Amino acid sequence: MAKVAIMGFGTVGSGVYDIIKTNREKLYRNTNGEMVDIKYILDIRDFDDHPEKELFTKDFNDILNDSEVTVVAEVMGGLHPAYEFTKSLLESGKSVVTSNKELVATYGTELLDIAREKNVNYLFEASVGGGIPIIRPMHQCLTANNIKSIAGILNGTTNYILNEMIKKGKTFDDALKDAQNNGYAERNPAADIEGHDACRKIAILSSLASGYAVDYNDIETEGITNITLDDVKYASAMNSVIKLIGYAKLFDDGKIYSIVSPMLVKNSSPLAGVDGVFNAILVTGDCVGDVMFYGAGAGKLPTASAVVADIVDAVKHFERSKKIMWVKPENNIMASSEDKSFAYFVRTTASADDVAKVFGKCEFVDNVVAGESAFVTAEMTGSEAKEKFSKLDIVSGIRILD
Ligand code: HSE
């Protein structure tokens, strides 16, 4: 019998509980004959009407000091006290699995080190892409490859909002409210719409791909709050869609460039048809070529599905550290926006002649909004784009995913 604890009984935590109860027999077979049994649920709220109310505790020490508990699911979110709890649990020889991307992106290197030292596991399949298997495939199945690039729709809430606005004509606020009611959105929706959630996820994937910790503070991040319905209409006229993309490019010299930004994605890209709360991650390896991982990127059962998979893995590998996944780099490994050029879709109130003077030869796009010029630039570095944009009255400038 494997005794586990769940820390946090919100959307994901209750999903973990439901799956462990519902798929009991299936989990038993997959742990090679160990029944996964929930011994504690930690939450500061009261759950007096819950059928197993005796499992609930408000005292973290009940879990920490119980030597029977070998695996703990940290699905409480946020940095504190999740960090302190996780650290104490790993130090006491318990494995921890989590969906907490903020924690993994911020303290992952340290927590992985402790797990290695203590011969236990710190697993975080649910931290990126919700229910999509991506951490384990990148770490294990693609291990023969040098990863060249990653382009992902990594935030279900923003993808859902963009989709509801475009296809159902909903307002931004209504679409956001729906995402919150469905349990997709972060407690502070700014984390979704300003791109911070996607930033943490691309930092985790960048660290996995390079083997070195990528600090999310080093990743240029722009959300979807400046995207308008007119931008969306232009995109549609150009056989494209606008998606919030987490992007990473790995260079042969070991440097890595990562960014989160709304990007114009051509309809011919497999990422273009990824709608609603779905996420997709397109990974390019030097041997395998392109592979795409697709599925529900948020929500109760999809995210809990990945957490429970990690619980099973941790039970099976009890007292055997899986030795993942990255280390702190000795030198700066971050490339800059000078190392990666993008073409841009630009809208301006300036005339076509003025556009040509600043941007040279451009590909003009039919007007959707009267009195504007809209065009696609040649590829430019970050500083070139900044310099040229400063010379004209720019309505919007959106990177194009290559
Ligand atoms: N708020 C996140 C999203 C939840 O919308 O993708 C899953 O990480």
C-alpha cells in the first residue's frame, strides 16, 4: 500500500482525489501491485460535508512527520508556503509531484538537487501543458536529440479567450469570466493574460531542452492584452491566426533564446488549429524532426491526470531518484533578441511611401481598417525592429512565427 498526501484541494487537488478513487484498480496494476491510498489532504478550508472528511488536515506537520507517507502531490499553487513544504518533504525523504509551474520555474534547480541527494523524486509533468505528456517525452523519448526549437501554445486561458472572441464574438471580459468558471484561469488572471504563466512554462521547457536552468526573468514576455479584434481580422485576411506563443531556439554554441509573445501563425502550421483550452507544443529535434504534443492544457481532470501519472511513477521508483533534469549553468547561456530575427506584421497610420522609406521593400496587405497601411516586414533583430518602429506611428507590430 502506497500512502500519499494531497496538498491543496482546489481544482487540481480534487481532480487528483477523484482519479485515485475512480481508477483505483488501474493504478494498482500500474504500480506493480501497490494500492495508492490517500492518507491526508491538506487545506486551510473546512470540508465538513466531504464523505472522507477525516482525511483533511490543516497541519502540514501531520504529513511531514508521518513516515508511512512516501509521495506527496503539491497542487496548492503559488510560491509560499509551497516551496518551504516541498523542500522539507524532499529533505525528509518523501517524493513530491506537482503541477506548480511557478515553483518549478523559480526553485526547480534547488529542489531537483535536493531530490537527487535524498534519492527521491521531484516530478512535474503537470506543470506544462496540463494533461499533455511533454516533460517525460522531452526528457526520455527525445533524449537522443539535440533540441533545435520549441514553439508552444502553453496557456489554455489565453487560447480560450482568443478563440471565444474570434469565433463567438464574446468580449474579452466575458471570455475571461468563462475561463475562470471552468477552472482554467490562475487566481490572478494577469498571470495568464500578461503571459507570465506561459513564460514559466517555456522556461521549464527551455531548461529541459538545454539541460541548464533558464531563469524566467531573462525571458522577454508580452501577453495578449494589446491584441484587438482588428488585428485578428487582419490575421484572418492573411490566412493566419494570432496565438500566444512560448518560443525557444537553441543554438549550436549552447546558447538559448526564449520569448513569450503573441505571434501570427499561418493556417498551414499545425499550431493554427489549436483552439479553446487546448495546448500544443511543437518540438524540433535534430534526429526526429518535428513532433507535436497536443491536448487539454488546463482543467481539473486533464491536469490531475498528469499529477497522478507522476504519483504512480514516484511510487514505482521509491528510493530511486530518476536523476532529472537540469543543472545551474556556470556561464550565461541566454542568447538575446539580436541573435534571433523575426518578420513582423505591422499596422501604421503612415503612408506606404513612408513605410518604404523606413522598412525598405515590404509586402503590403489589403486594408481592413481605413486610413492604415498594413504590411509584412523582412526579418529583423529586436533592436532593428525597435529602431524602425520608433520612426512611424505604429498601431500594432506582431511577430510572425517562422
Ligand atoms: N492558467 C493555466 C492555463 C492553467 O490557462 O493554461 C494551466 O497551467
